[in-house]
Amino acid sequence: MSESEVRVMRLPHGADLPLPAYQSAHAAGLDLMAAVPEGAPLNLKPGARTLVPTGIAIALPPGHEGQVRPRSGLAAKHGVTVLNSPGTIDADYRGELQVILVNLGSESFAVTRGMRIAQLVIAPVKHAQLREVANLDETPRGIGGFGSTG
């Protein structure tokens, strides 16, 4: 497994929370935690969405992105997921990481301080060099869209 250094800055409202961490030796994502005030959870009603602070900002190395992904346990047990999954954090962004959670479940869900709410996957990025052409090469699939491959 290769590693990339990512600088992390704790913000005042997240100073006492642990830094994001991998939960197993081969985990792809670092768990992000909710930096909501102690004793003041965010109540996410069914069908509602909210922006949850993490209390950290990061500096990704050039040529990398951060992908904010759902935690499978929250989705399976409560119907709570990341709305814009995966959310993208660009290498030049220096603001607080925040997670857009949505409750697709049938019951209200309380987001409490220190709760693991999402995963952060660091991934390499390649920029594409677009070249306009008059025609594209032929393939067996052609213009077959949604559901066309079975």
C-alpha cells in the first residue's frame, strides 16, 4: 500500500476529537467524526439533510483528491447516507471538511459529537486533456445507455 502525506489542522470546535483514522490495516477510508456541540446533537428527521462539521481542515498533496463516502453501517441500520456521494475535496481546498448527511430512513436520527459519520478516501487524480473530434470510434456497445448491457 502506498502512502501520501496529508496535513491536518484541528479547528477550535474539533480540538478534543481524535483525528480521522483507518479502522483496520487494509481499510480504504479514514473515518470522519461529527464536531457538533456536546449535548446538542443534530436531529435529522426522515427525508431531511444537514451539513455536519468535522472540526478539521486538510491540505492534500497536488494530484490527489479526497472522496467523502458513506459509512455502510449508518446506511444499513438507519438509512443515513452522504447525499452527494462521493463528495469531492480538491487538493487546493483549505476550509473545514463538512459532510452532507441525508436521512432516508423512517425514524429521526441524532448526530452526536464524535460520531463516525463518513469515510474519507484519498485518491490520485489525473487531469484529462480534451480534444474535440468530429466522430468517435465504433464500439460493440455504441450509443446503448442505461440498462443496455443487461
